[in-house]
Amino acid sequence: MTYAPTRPNRLILMLLFALTVLAAPLRAADRDRIDAFLTTTGFDVALDSIAFASASAPDMLGMEPNSFGADWTRITEEVFDTEVMHGIAVDILSQTLSDEALNHAVEFYASDLGQRLVVAENASHMIEDDTAKQEEGTALVAEMVEDGAARLEIIKRMNRAVDSGDTALRALQEIQLRFLLAAAASGVIELQADPEDMRAMLKRNEGAMRRALQASALAGAAYTYQDFSDADLEDYTVALEQPLMQEVYQLLNAVQYEIMANRFEILAAEMADLHPMQDI
């Protein structure tokens, strides 16, 4: 699965929960079925890969990666504990994911194509340093552009199906803001701008961030699915565009981003004991 708040992301979760409740007689799935769902779809591995995001924490604060001393690895492993993140995901999904949506997603991902996709996506998620992946993916995209390959449009359409509403952009903006505010509250940094000014700055940089995210997603998909045929990717895209699959992805994206933001806020509190205050 291709997946990662603040008030906006919490609002997404609340709205999704409300819609699920209003969609009676659908009911939320039980925890055991959610566990099986996470494994079958590969979302459990996507959750585990959130831990890699901790490497970006010093950069977001304008600090060097080695600024926080020998305890950095221990702290990040504790904060981004995979069992804790898995438990949060199960708690949310068991209250919000309808049986119909769960069954629809499991039926696809349990198929031959679905399981081949999960294997490829899991392997891609667990590449800790994705620089090489991005470089290889970018080269593949360049080849498609040069050849005028129809595959490029299929991948773009697939990426739109996964994130059709700028969810990733909004989430990353909010994750960054929540982290900075939590770091300031913990005394790790001293902010020279208020939250509204920071939001305005993020808004000004929105175009560049959107282009960067789209380019990264395109390169990532080109790399991840390079061994799949155009027909396979077309079938996958059609499956992703189905309303029930859209429901699943909207919810999984919201869950992933909320967990990431929550973990970064906790990390900010833990960092207070690792490094002196710094202006930002």
C-alpha cells in the first residue's frame, strides 16, 4: 500500500468516523480482523516504516543529526516503537473501518496480483535510506518520458487514486508545524514566529512542496512497480479507483499521518533532555 496532524487530520478522522456511523447497517470491524487486514494489505509494514521518519527530525529543527548525543537512537526506538504504532492503528481502525470496506480491500489484496503488489510494496517501504530508490525511480521516469510510454500516465493516475485530495501535502505541513510547536513547548527550540505566521510560510511554499511530493511519488512508484506489466498496473489503478477502496485509502492515510504526527510530538518532548535550546 502507498501511504503518513493536527486539527485538520483529526477532523478527517472524525468525519470518516461520522460517515461510517451514518452508513448503517455497516459496523466497525473487530480487532482480530483488523490485524489480519493489516497483514494482508501490507499496511502493517507501512506503519513500521514510519520509524524511518525520525531521521528527518533534526533537519526540521535546523540541527545536525548528531546534535542529540548517544541517546538519540534509544529515544527514537522507544518513541517509534512498532508495537505501539500498530496498537494505535488497530484502535482507530477497529472503530472506523466498515466490514464492507475491509472485505473489499482484503479480497483484492488476497488475490494473486494483490499479494505480488504487497510483496513489492513491503520491500520498498523497508528501504531505510531511499536516496538510491529515488534516483533509480527518477531514471525510470525519464526513460518513460523519452519513450512516450503509456505506463507513465498509468502511474500518475494510480498515484492520484492513492492521494486524490492533496492529503499528503496537508499532512506533512501539519506534522511539521505540530513538531515545531511541541519542540518549542519542550524548550528544545525558541520560535521567532507565531503559529499563524508559520502556517503562512508553509502556505507560501506549498507549490514547491506539492511539486516535490508529486515527483517523489512518481519516482517511488516507478521503482516499486518496475517488475509489473502495464496491464497489472492498469488493473491495480482501476481497483484503487473503486469507491470502497477510496474509503479504505482515505482512512489509512489519515491514520498513518496522525500516528506520525503523534510520534513526532512525543519525540519533541523527549528531545528536551538531549539538547540545549536553539533559536529557529
